[in-house]
Amino acid sequence: MTLIKSISGIRGTIGGKVNEALTPIDVVKFSAAFGTWAKQNSKQNTIVIGRDARPSGEMVSSLVSSTLQGLGLNVVDLGLSTTPTVEMAVTAENACGGIILTASHNPVQWNALKLLNAKGEFISGDDGKAVLEIAENDAYEFAPVKSLGKYRTDDTYIQKHIEAILKLPLVDVEAIRAAKFKVAIDCVNSTGGISLPPLLKALGVVQIEELYCEPNGHFPHNPEPLPEHLGDITRIMQKGIYDLGIVVDPDVDRLAMVSENGDPFGEEYTLVAVADYVLSQTKGNTVSNLSSTRALRDVTEKRGGTYEAAAVGEVNVVTKMKEINAVIGGEGNGGIIYPELHYGRDALVGIALFLTHLAKYGKKMSQLRASYPNYHISKNKIDLSPDIDVDKVLEGMQKRYAKQPINTIDGVKIEFDKEWVHLRKSNTEPIIRIYSESESQATAEYLANKIITDIKEIVSSKS
């Protein structure tokens, strides 16, 4: 059983002992802590909640809403929804915050409380620490009976979300309709099943093959939308009937594509393609995290913009986007952040912008993919014993490669012309994550193995 308390939220496995897993007691405790923090930081008295379709969601939702009411807060419950939809509803409801009940791409035994501020954005590191401190000290006080909060449901927000996307100037419904796209979708039996079909129909897609669109939470495969988990939709695409395949994770903030021939478009390239389209219509800058492909930088500079990297984590990407007034940004895991709509990863707006881009491009999806710089990322990790000082190891790597361009805002990123290696420590385990990128997979893996050897040498010299 696992319970991970972090500044971005609380996640864990369902069942087990208190403080060792996400038990009902833990759900109540951290809901109370967040509700207390929200009341302290806003004059508003409403919190929006929503959940993905995993089986524990209804139970967790009931606990969260009752706890918030017990604090005297009014609850607007969207029920089955998506992460970006809840984010947009927070501002629409003029709420003091929001809680999304989803463990994202984690397996079915997991659930989580993802915490939003009054802007509908993930809370900052400092705010997260404040919430954890309230929970640690049981520093909350519940309302008397005459001051209990009210509760109401609202299932209209997915449609409102879709309508807001259709109104965006860069979403061209006429171009999409004229392209007469045939699309296959895999929604992993979660809330993509109630949001993607109506979006695609509203955009004018002429045929939709719905795969795993029943929101029952029984994931038919590993829910992380990586190529190795997408065998079913890949086989459908290989039949040559559909123009593209679309895959989302359980809470619909990550977007992956499959080309008309069954080849993965590459989750790293979801953001690259959407950014290319946005930059072709709107001059500006872009942001992704340090572990994302260099292709976004190449596309941005080709379009006359400036690219900057942020520390890993959506809140860090959003902060950097605001700093440089980026017109598009996100993460290489298929997360699109389009500020014209809102500051949150949003697969739905990503789909609309991608389909517009493909329609205007006028060629096959595989040809669009071939038009971008072709990089390969190797993702690895090295396990360390708990007694090893990971920070000291990273300092040693920084010294060893001092002659190369180095970025230290999040671990150590070392650049070698168009190749790079990013090392960062895990917040929850004694490991170092090692991402490397090159124009060939073999070179990317060679770079990773070279760095792993260097790390082992540094560890040995210190022992």
C-alpha cells in the first residue's frame, strides 16, 4: 500500500492502514486541510470537484464533498469529468479552488486529490507546503450545523468546455469538416468516453470508431498513453480505414496520436505539431519542461519565436509561460497548454488545434510527422542506496561536464550540440532519472549509458 503526500496533491492506493494508503480517513484529513487553506486564501466560499471513472471515485468524491460541506464550503460537483474541465469550471464558478479526483495514468488501484487554486491552476509549491502543514497539525475547524455548506451537481461543464473550444479563433471547424476525417479513439474506459465523441462530432468529424469509451473505470490496458500500451488502436489503424487515431489518459490531460498507417506519432510530437500550427498563426514564444524534445525549440526558432525550458511539473511550465508570455506550451508527455483557453494541460483543445492543423496541411498524418525534426528520447533510471547523497552526485556530474552548456533549474541538464542528457532526482525514491535525446535512438541510449557509468564512478569514489 502506498500514500504519497506531495506539494501538488495526495495520491495513493485504495485500502490498507491509515497514513499508509489513501484510506477514507486520509481522504477526509487532506480534504479538510485543503478546504481550510482555500478559505484562508479567498473570500469566495465554493469549491468545484470532479472525478475520472475509476471505481473508487464515487466513494472518494462522497468523502471529499461531505468534508468540504463540514467546513462550511459550498460544493459544485461535476461528477464524471476531465481535469481541464474542472480547471475551467473553477473560474466559471468564481470558486476558491478545486479538487480533481484522479490518479491520471496510474493503474486502477490508485486515486488522488489534485488541488487547484482560485485561478483553476495547480497550487504552487509554497501553497502545497501550507496545505501539508495544516494536515500535519490537524489545524482545521468544522462549521456548526447552521453554517454547513451546500451541495449541488452540475453535468453541463463538458459541453461548456467544448463550446469554448469551438469559439477559439484558431479552431477552424469548416476546414475540419471539409477534410471529412475518419477517426479512431481509445478513451481507456474513462471520461474521455464522454468528452471526445461530442467534441469530434461538433468539429465535423464524419466517422468515429469508439474504442473503450464506456466510463466504467475498468482500464483495458495500462492507462498511460505510450506506444507499447496501444496495441488495439494500432491494429485498427493498420487496416487503413481511418485518417488518425486519438488516445487520452483517464483524466484527459494527455494526448497521443497514431498515424494513418498505425505508426505512433510520438507523444513528444503532439505538442510540437500543435505549437507549429499556433506559431504559424500567432507570433510568440513557447515553453516545455527540461525533459521534453528539442524539436519544440527547433520549430519555435524556425517560426521566429523564443523557446525556454522550465523545471519538470505543470505548475513550473505555467509559471514560465506567464513570465515570457508564451502563446503555447506544455510537456512532452502529450500535455498541451493553450493560454487562449486556460493555463492547464488539455487534450480536448489539443485535439481541436491538431485537427485544424492537419486539415490545413492537406496531407497524411505520417507526412506531417515526417516534416518535423526527428529526435529520439531514451528514458532510464539508476537506483541508489538511501544513504547516498543524490545532490552531491549531481554536483559531481556538473563538475565533470563543466565545459558543456548546463542548466541546473531542475537537476542537471547537459547539452551536446543538438543532443542532451537530463538528470533529476526523484522526490519519493532514492533514484536518479536519466533522460537523453539524440537524432538516433542508438546514440540517445549510448549517452544515457555513458552518464550512468559516470554516476557509478562518482558514487564509488565517495564510498
